[in-house]
Amino acid sequence: MIYIPNYSFEYLINNNNTGIEYEYAIFYKLLSKSDQISFRRNVIEKHRKQNEIINVIQKIDASTLNHFVHNHFKGEPEKVSLTTQNDNVGPSDIVLNSNNDWLGLSIKYQNTCIANISSRHFITDEVRSSMKDKISQICSRYIAEMQNSYGSADNWFRKRKKSRITDEAIDLLRDEVIANWRYMTSEHKHEITRMIFHADSPIRFWQITLKKKARNIELDIDRSPFYPSDSIQVSLKKYKSSYVAFYANQKLIGKMQIKFNNGILENGTNNDHKWHVDGKFIKQGDPFGSWNFNL
């Protein structure tokens, strides 16, 4: 019997959340043959993403995952549960258990993002206020840079063009994040680190990342999140062009991407804009929203 606590087949059939096809495909692969038949008949074949789910199932080689699960439980788990969007099990989309041993799986496709964190945890209100004018000036310089390189706004606005000015803005933010971290108390750092890594999750979990490789989808299960402890000090350093890397005992444990939430410039309106360029109303993007944290 398929064990799906709190979820009816009707709920699963109507769940169209982004990435649900990957969660259902992994869940399917973990079921016994008889349960696979039942889940396919009662859910997959009635789901609007039926073709996508079946396509993922066909492309996944789950032998490594099944071997990992078998080793963890020293055999087959008693139950496999779909727990998507169930906060009672932390970030886990699938939960396996046997003899009160619980293992959560957080499913990701083509990314290793484990959390979306507000910048307020890393930049103070005072710094945020003092940076507003600097960011505004940087945006004006960005417009000049784009006009010089690409001409009309039709050629560059909202086109994701590479920019040294954008890099400069991100670097300014990274400097502030790292500087502020140095002045935090150890207790505050520990609190933030626990939040990022979901250390308060009721069960331990692993992140399973699905990666498209040619005609197949490979599984990366070597993603056991770092578990913070009072004795481990976490330090921050710049990483590549837009990340702040987190290190514990000189080992890289994760990376936070510093970015404007929806681009350095956003669409404005006649009543809400800062620049009017080539007939387009433009306003400043938000660099102080939330940032992605990746394993």
C-alpha cells in the first residue's frame, strides 16, 4: 500500500507546483512494483503533467539512489511518503522510515538551492540606508554603460547583458555582508547558520539533485547538508563573481548568491519610475530582497 499521510489522490492529481514532476518521479522509483502500478493508475495517469512525469521516470536511473537508501536502512524501508510542502518534516519532499529511523529527501532539478534568505540577516538597516544613494548612482552608470555599448534601450533593457557596473554593485554588497559578519556575535552567526541549513528540521535530510545529461537525468545524492554546532566557526569569503562562500574549518559548506531580485533595472510605470529612456519607464531594481543559498 502507498503511504501518503494527509494527502488524498485528488490532492496529488491537482498539485501542479513547479518541479512536481521530479518529486513524483523519484517517489515512483522508490516504490515497490505493486505500489508503482497503484501510484501510476491513481495519480500519474490523471495528472495534467502525466507526460512530463513519465518522461522523467524513463530518463532516471535510480539504482544509485536505491543503493543509498538500502545502505541507510540496512534493507528496504517500511514506508515511503510524499511530503511535498509539509512544513512538519522541514524541507523534505519525500520521507522514508523504518523502525523510527527517518530519512528525508529534498528534491531539486538543475540547482542546489537549499534556502532563500532575506538580506536583512546580513545587512543592517543603517547600511541599507547608507547604500541607497550609491546603488542609485550605480544604476545611472549602468544605463550609460548599456547605451554606450548597445545603443537603444530596446537592445539592452531587461536583456541580461553582462556588465562591469552590475559586478561593481554586487561586489559592494558582498563587502558589506562580509564586514557585517565579522562584527556579529558567535551566537548570532550560529543562529543564522542553523536557519540556512534547516538545522531545526524535525528529521535529518539529504538533498537529491537531478541533472540533465544528454538524453538522461543523473542523480547527485552527495548533498548531505552541513550540520551547525557551537564549536564550529563559520567564516565568509568572496566566491567567483557574485557569491559569498561559507566555510567551516576551511571547508566550503555553501554559497550565497548576492543579486538584484529581478535585475538591476525593472519595468516602471508613468507614475512610478526614476528614468525614462527611449520611451521606456525604468525604475531601480531591489538588491536588498532575498538571496539564494546553495550547497
